[in-house]
Amino acid sequence: MPTAADLKEREQNALGWVRDMLKNAEKPVNVPNGDFAAVLKDGIILCKLMENLVGAKIGPYNKKCRGNFQMMENGAAFQESARAYGLPDRELFQPVDLVDKRNIAQVVICILALQRKAQMHPDYKGPMMGPKEATENKREFTEEQMREAEYTPRAW
């Protein structure tokens, strides 16, 4: 189980990637310094991130939030866009996780997963951080190779 220091480091890595992506965007966006959850709470930064990811699309979202309901709508717009981008449900967060600070660790997981997925896109030009997502390495063996393997001694 990660410690509080590990979570803080992951938060900073995730926010650093978001900041780098939006700083180098076609229309640069200033991501303020501060607490991870506070910076991302209204969902506007996350929606702008999806607007600037190659191959991603996001529906309409609230560019100014006046309350929790609009923040939740932005979180849902981000979630839908991230799912369409290829993130599995287990790596997504619920909008309430961010707005009410219920599960910030899941928000971090989602952003880091999005970063890994973005690196897979052939036109991605953003910063390379963290591990690269694994790809399938399918192997095919002949019948002869399979028979030979039957008589190979086991290492254990």
C-alpha cells in the first residue's frame, strides 16, 4: 500500500504532466500551482487536457463553474472522453472522487493511465514520463516446437 509520501509524489508527477501538456498546447493554458485536488477540482483543467490530447475528443463542458453540480458535469465530461480515448473503467474516477476529495488516489491513477495511453498514439509529441503501456506480443509455435517443449526440463 502506498504511503502518503508516495501519493504526494504521484500527485506531483501527474500534475506536472498535465502542466507540461497544457503549457505546450496550441492555445497554452496556465495551470496554477497548488494542491493537486484544489487545482483540478472544477474539472476545467482536465477538460482542456482532453481538448489538447492528440486523438481525443470531449463534448461540451462548463468553462466557468459556479457550483458543485457544474464541477460534477465537467468531471463526467472528462470521464466520458477518457473512456472513449481507451481508458478502462477500473482506471477512471468518479467525479465525486475529485469534487469532494473522496478518492484522490484514483484521480492520480486515472491521469497517469491517460498519460500512458497518450504515449501510445503515433502523433504524440508530449513529455515522456513513467512506464510505457504494454502491447501484445503474440507468438506462434509449430507443432514440432510444441512437442520439443514437452520434453524440456522444468526450472522449478
